[in-house]
Amino acid sequence: MPKNIGIVDDDGLFLTDIKTGVSRLILSFKAIFSALPGAFDDLNTKNGAFYGFHTKWNPKGTRIMFILRWKENGARHNASKNYLITCKPDGSDITMPVDAMRWRGGHH
């Protein structure tokens, strides 16, 4: 896994066409950060990076849910702030139903 530095615009949520194998970025970490002003004010954005984790579709196929993780530089392997993010399949209508404070102790 490549190491991100700060809030990047070339990594995030990708969709892969299983017939062709072609992947495309539909929602960058920078787009999430920009779409949710104030949601990440507690982060030192010069001392860490976002990574994606556990992605799932809703049963109707109309929304994608995934875990956005903030890892501070030098933090132990399993130490992160986790946020539940949802969006439409085109990356629009970004929401955060669960922030890091509510996630504490959560799993998957």
C-alpha cells in the first residue's frame, strides 16, 4: 500500500469494472475533506494521512459506504481515527453518518 502524505487527491474510493479490470477514482480523500467542512478540524493535516478501509454497497446499489481512516505519522499499526463515509456510486452526495468520536471502540 502506498504511503499517503496529508490529504491527497490521487487516492480514495475506486470502482473497478470486473469485466475489464479497469479501475477509476470516484472520490478522492481531498474531495471528502472539502465536502465536509469542519468535520476534520481536530486533525493535524501536516502530520498524517487518510486511508480507505472496508467498502460496502447498500442492498439497492444506490450508495457506497466505507471507512475513512486517519493515521498520524509514527502511530502504531492499529491506531487510527475512523469515520464512516457514504456517497452515491458517482462519488456525489458525501455524508458522514459516524464521526471518529462516535466510532471509538467500533469495529467493521
